Amino acid sequence: MPKVYLKNFCAKDGSIAVLDKTRNRVFSTGLEAVAVEKNFYTVDGLEDPYCWEKAYAESVEPMMSVLLPKIISRVHVLVQTGHCIINKDEKSQLALIMVMQLLRGKQSRAYEKKLFDELLPSTIEKAKKKFGPLTDEQQKRLDTFGTDPQFFKQISMGLTWDIERLTRYTNILMWHDFVFYHICGDMEFVTSDNPVMFINSNTANAQPFANGLARKTTLIYYPLSPKLLLCAIHPNAFFQFFSDKDGCLCRLDATKEESFIASMNRKQRAQCHNQVFALTQTTLEKIKL
């Protein structure tokens, strides 16, 4: 998880509240101690094993560090419901940030590994039929593909940074209507180690990869701060009700919208990999099982 993102959920002393889902334990700590897995993006055998990590640090994260605080700062008492708070270029950047966040996490890595394990045997068999019997050396090399974690990681990172794929997903997200929900009151939104959340508007199912990006029934949520939540809505959903609200702010009364806010927080807990983050421990205590 990018620290430049989680920083928006930190207290003034730099601490952040954490719910460890595995242990069902709530605590506060510094950013250095959370959402970190050593060598998650490192690929041994490359000329520069840290090239992917550097790519995030030099391109995506600087964009996040500028854009997200800028958007958050625009939401204050003088800004009314219905006011547009982002321009087209900023929407494009925000869409790319969401796509990159979706693809870079442990949930995506696990899903890609599942597909890799399922498809590799049939792919090898097709190669044998097309190119004929394999030599012992070729067979040994193919067997290595299925057991070498570095080989899979290299494929995974290559897919994550595939420009054509990133552009396609970003463009799909761009034609959604972006609505920014802002809490007025004491409640707050949480985020997680899988913050870009897809929810089926009919079934309320938030299972990762169960809801397609382009489906009309899919609502995409991305918490930007404890008070601000982005919702990306298909342009044809809800009889195009949100078509004139793209980029606009929507105020939420914490008292009247308590059930919606609480539901968003429970969904973040349910669909995350292991950790949920918040400004205060009190909010996380409410979503412990």
C-alpha cells in the first residue's frame, strides 16, 4: 500500500489505526509498520530486480501525493452539494491511480496466480501439439515455469504495467460518473489493503473479481480520506440519474446516512486481504467480528 495514500488517514501525530482481520485485533501504529511486504515487487534474475518498485515510486506515487491532497482540500464548508471538484485531467489521473491500485495488490496477485496455475498446463499441451515433441531440456524448462515463483512474478508485473491494458481499464473507468461523498458529522470512512472496492448494486456482493469493471450493476468505491469517498457509477445505471453529477460533491449527514457509511466500512473489511485502516480505533472496533 502506498504510504502517500495511507497518509490521508493518519492522525496529526502520524499514527494510523489498524484492524488486523486475521487476529481480529485493533491497534495504532506508524505507517512504516503497516501494509508492507518485503520484496513483493522484487523480481530476481532481472538486470534491475527492483525496477517495478522504482516504477511505482517514480511515477504513480508522486501523482498520488499531489492529486489526492488537492482533491481533499477542495472539500470544505463553503463548497455545496452539486459543486464539481475535479476537472477532466484530474479525473483521468484519478482513474489511472485507481486502476494501478487495483492491479498492484495481494488480491490481484492471488487471482492472477490462480489463473496461471489453471491455464499453464493446457497452454503447454497446445505448444506441444503445435511444435511437436519436446526435448528433455525443453520439458525441464517448461516444468520450471510452473514452479518458479520469480517466473510467475515477472509475468504478473509485466501484466500490471502493460500500457495497452492500463489504458483500456482507465478509459472504461473514465466514462463512469465520479461522485464524491463527504461525511458531515462524527462518522468516518475506513480504507484497507484492497481499497478499490467493487460492489454489485443488486446483490451487494463485494467479493473481489466477482463484479466486472464495465457492468452496469457494478459500483466502484475508493476512499480518499476519513471524510471523503469516491463512487464511480456506470453512466447507464439508475436510469442515468448521476449523468449530470460527474465530478460533483454529495454531502452525507452522518446521522441520516449512518447505515450507508457503516455498510461501506463493513464491506471494506469483508473484501480486504487482511488489514483495514482508519483515523480512529473507535471506528474499527465497530466492524470487528
